[in-house]
Amino acid sequence: MRERAKDSFPTVLLTLLSIVQALALELLWSHIMNTAYLFEMTWLAAISWVQITATFLGLVLIWVVYASNVMRFRWTPVTSDSVYPFVIGLIEFAHIASLDADEISNWLLLMALIFSTMTWVSHTNMKRARRDPDNASFFANRQPATLRDFYVTIAITLALITTGIIFRGNDAPGAGTMIVLLATNALLIAQFYSVARFWEQSMDYAKETDAEDSVGDK
């Protein structure tokens, strides 16, 4: 039963997550189509498009993190693994609902919540993967994560929360809002780079393992 669950889990999880992500993208598209000022040559439209871009990058990043994890590692799923996509989906829906330059504070706070939640879910998955013998070759020379490994994540989350609180009651989006939104986009792009680098390290390690096995077979 354990092997059957591990074999079926990636397909079930990605199917569930794809449904949630599709709904989130539909909400995002509806917001774009139903917001007239987005198609005007104004400062507010420019700020809103940068905000929409960051929201879209966040949605794609969630998919990339989940997909890369279940394709690389195997672990025995628990009930919470099937609940996390719904929790993340609800936060995404609230995040999209706050897509308005006048609600930049709520948007930033929800971005911090998404970022911290995804970090926690990913770390939880890694802990389960480490305990599974199927992943022993990857984790053999890697020490378990410590608090030090999360300093950057904690700093980013606190920065988003602090900025969100500072922008509370800001009814006139200006240059400061644009700078914060551009920085958020840069942060998300950096996260894509980090995920891609970890993927490449995993695949390179797999190539080395395959090469060693081939030499052993000869």
C-alpha cells in the first residue's frame, strides 16, 4: 500500500494543484478583463500591471516548486499533503482579490503569507523525502536544514510584512509603490533562479550516479 501511494501521489497532487492554479489564473484573467483603467496610459495602470506581473510570477513559481519536488523525490504521502494545495489556493484567491494599487498593503501581506507558506510546505516535503530510502543517494552527503538556512526567507518575509504595514492607509500610489513592486518582481525572479539551480544540481547528481552505476556494471 505504501508503494502504491508513492507511485500514485505525484499524479494526484499535480492534478489537484493544476485545478487550483487554473482557477487562480481564471480569476487573474477576469480581473484584467474587468478592470478598464488597465488599458489606459496612466501611472495607475503602469503600477497595476507590475503588480499583476508579480502575482502571475508567484502563481507560476508555486507550480514550479511543487512539480520539481514531486518529480525528483518520492515519499509516503500523508493527509496534509492533499490539504496544502487547497490552503495555498485560498491564499492565492485572496491575493488576486487584493489586486489594486490602493490595496498594496493587503497585497504585500498576502504575498508574505504565500512566500512563508510555500517555504514551510517545501521544507516539510523535504523532511519526508529525506526519511524515505528511495532518496538516500541524494541526501547522503547533505546535512538537514537548520535555522541558518532560512535566514534569507525570514528576512524576505519580514521585509514584505514591514512594507505592507508601512503602506497601510496609502491611498495615493506613487514612486515608492512602484519601487516596492519592482523589488517584489526581482525577488520572485531570483526565486526562479534558485529553484532552477537546485533542479540542475539534482539532475547533475543523478547523471554522476548513473555514470558510477554504468562503470560498476562494466
